Amino acid sequence: MGRLNHGKLRVHPYSPQGVQVFLWLAVLSISLLTWNCQDTQVAEGKALAQQHCATCHALPSPDLLPNNVWKYSTLPYMGTLMGVQKEIDQLQKPLSDYAILKSPQALISDDDWEKIKAYYLAESPSKFPETKVSSIAPLEKLFRVEDLPLKMEGGTFPNFTAIKIDEGNRQIIAGDQSNRIIWLLDKQGKAIQQWKDQNALTHVEGSAGKYRFTYIGTTTQANPDVNGVSQLVHFTKESTPIIQQDLKNLNRPLQVSSANMDEDAGDELISCEFGFQVGGLSIWKKGKTGSWVQHVVEAQTGATRVIIKDFNQDGKQDMLALFAQGDERIILYLNQGKLKFSQKILLRFPPIYGTSSFDIADLDQDGDWDIVCTAGDNADFSTVLKPYHGVYVFTNEGDFTFKQRAFFPQNGATKVLAADFDLDGDQDLVSIALFPDVQKRGAEGFLYLENTGKSFQTKSLPIQHLGRWSVMDVGDLDGDGDLDIALGSHAVAKFPEGSFDPAWKQAKGVLILRNLKR
């Protein structure tokens, strides 16, 4: 029995009460020891993450993903890349397919890896906090929606991987991967030619019937095949165009462009290879024998787009490139002559952002070029709607430094382009999303951001039932002096969270947004 003594309760150690207190103290001691060990492990994991992860890319904060996504998808994938055999042995489909990406040798010990996992699992939220998103106003009296009647002849519903407005010929070129067709359409959207049994088209440049086509390969899906090509294509009145292949065995290329990049006469080819384990940004120079010789500028995978322009006005062509895998960056390459370049990282994002596109324009009308980019790739190892997906506007502060001016939420933002659509003298933005929030915010699949001078007003068209927009181009299709928009749909993927609109099965696949200003 216990009794009071100087204000304290005393219990005989062998009494029932004493045994209960002893057990309670023992459990408390073990719990405190466990908590201390966990705290130590989490602290060590944070330091190890900074040591191992931040050396390769911007360090992702635990709050960028919910706990279950870290646990069951992103962390196992990260462990695979780092060659943690214990993690690889536990992989299940579809993650196990990516074991091919593992490092030949472990880049981190099992103990250190477990500490990094403990840090992310302890510090990540169970779910994203609720965020209030502004409403999307209707876009009225600027565009007429024209749903093109493309006849698939019993094929699957379309999956467009490239679209191009040819202002010279008043035509559209569109590549449908699912049906392996490249369409040539007139300015009204009527099919002129079908070019069948074609690989996945990803980029078209050129005009007036003479183009350079870039093919990523047989599929856009991640794979180790190195079968991308670049071809010169001349469409004639015959059913088969004239083809001249210049580059082959490219590693999943998304763009090949031509420009004079050195002091010699003649153009070089500039390739963006997204790659699988190997990719990068390269310049190809034609040698004396007529073959193309590769000069690697950047070996990082994820090369997505390059804009070629004399950015520092020294008379030489420079390159501004986006790398959208792993170390997500926009890098400026200043031409030093003889195919040598100095580089400056203009923007860098965490590897979970899913940076997907960029464009440049003088958005604030101060005489220099600004950057607009999208984050929204949502088909890999963190397929959950993310509050940081959307359109980012960065203004030029001088000396190639940029400051974020605005952000416009758009789940799964895929591509943004800048142009003066309403002919009021400033640059507006159009952005499409391959992974919109179909259930709650379907209108965000296509956004029109009207430049109001101080900011942008978000508007949209009621076209979400007509497709899931993957590709877009802007140009004066009908020659009337204003800019039209061509959209291509990719309704096959069912990310994130199984979002899919049954109406897409009836979609034609290509839309023209006909500008009504003139």
C-alpha cells in the first residue's frame, strides 16, 4: 500500500501497484530510448540526404510528396537508382521493370539508405494540405473550337505525340503514335494525306512542304532502345514523300534542329536526346566524308527542348536548353566559338517537380526576354496531384538572373507557349495539361492566361471532353493575320489516380482553335 510522505506517493516495490509502476517506467524508458533512436536516425538521414542527393540534383524536401507516395513508389525507385540491392529485391511491378536502371555498384550502404528513408517517411505529410485555387473564367469571343473529323478506320483512339502548323503552306502536320499515322491536313483540318506505319513523331521544323522530322522511336514509353532518327522530308503530290535520313541511332530524341553554330559555312544539327540511361544535348557537324560527327555539349539525360538564339548579342548563336529528368534545369550555353560553350544555370528545380516545357518572351515589356515554364510531368513514380504543378513566370532581372513573378496552378501542366493572341500588343500565354484534375478542375486541361499588364487572368474553353491535350502549336494557319492554335490529344494514359473521361474514346484527337480577331 502506498502512503503520503512529504507530498510524494510511495509504493512498496513488490506490491501489485509497485509492479504496475515498474512496468510503466520500463515501457516509458524503452519508448524514450526508441524515440531518441528514431530522432537520431531521422537527423542522420537528413544529413545523409544532403550529402548523397544534393550532389546530383536539387534536394527534394519531404513535404513535396505524401508519405505513402514516398514509401511505396518514390523511395524504392531512388534506392534502385543508387544500387541498393535490398530495395531492388523487394520491387514489385511496375517498379521492378526499372531495375535495369540500377547502378552497377551500390552508391550508399544499406544502413545509410535506411536512415534516408526514415528521414523522408518521418517528415513527409500524410496528405497535401488543402489549397484554395482561383476560379477559371470562360474564354469568350476569341477562338472558335473546330473538332477535326479524322477517320481512324478501325484503329485505337488517337495518341498524338507531335503537331505543327505550317504557316507557309497553311497546313497542319500531326503524328499519331497509337495508329502509327502522320497526318497532313489543310487549313480547314481536312486530311490531304495519311502516311502510315510510322514511328512516334516528336518534332517538326520547316515550312512549305520541306521539313525535318524527329522520331523518338517506336514508342514514347521509357525503354532502352536506341532507334530515334532525324529525317529531311519533302511532301509532294504523290502519296509517299521524299525522305533523306541524316541522323540515326539517337537515344529517344525529342528535337533535332539546324543552325550555323560555328565559324564555318553550313548548318550544324542540334539534338535533344531525352534518353534512358544516356542522353543529352549535342551538336552534329558534317565531316569531309559527309558523315555527321557528334560533339556532346551536355551528357545529362532529359534534354527536352533547345531555343537557338544570339542571347548575348555577340554575333554567335547560343543555346537555351531544358533538362527535365533528375537534375531539372534550364541552362544557357554561350557560344565561345569553335563549338565551345560556357554555361550558366538560369533555373533549377527539385527532381520531383516534373518540369515539362519552357518558352521565352518579353512578358513585362521592359525590353528583355523572360522565361515561362511548366511543371506537370506526372507519369513516373509519384503519380499524385501536386499543388506545385502549373505555369511559372520568371522575369529577367539583368545579367541572366531571373526572379519568379507569378505561379498559376495547373495539374499536370505539359506545354506553355507565349504569343499575342488578342492583338493588344503584349504577350499572352496558352498552356495545356496532359494530367489535369479531371474530377474537380477539368477546365484546366487548356488554359489561356491573358496578359493584363500587371498580371495574367486565367481563362479556359469548354473542350475538356474532347481530349487530353499532349501537344500544341501556334501559328497563323489561315493567313488572316492572327494566331491560331492546334491541339493534339493523348487519352491513353490513366494517371494520376485513375482519372479518365469516357468521352475521350469518341474524340477525334485534333482540335483547331480558330482565332476570331481578324
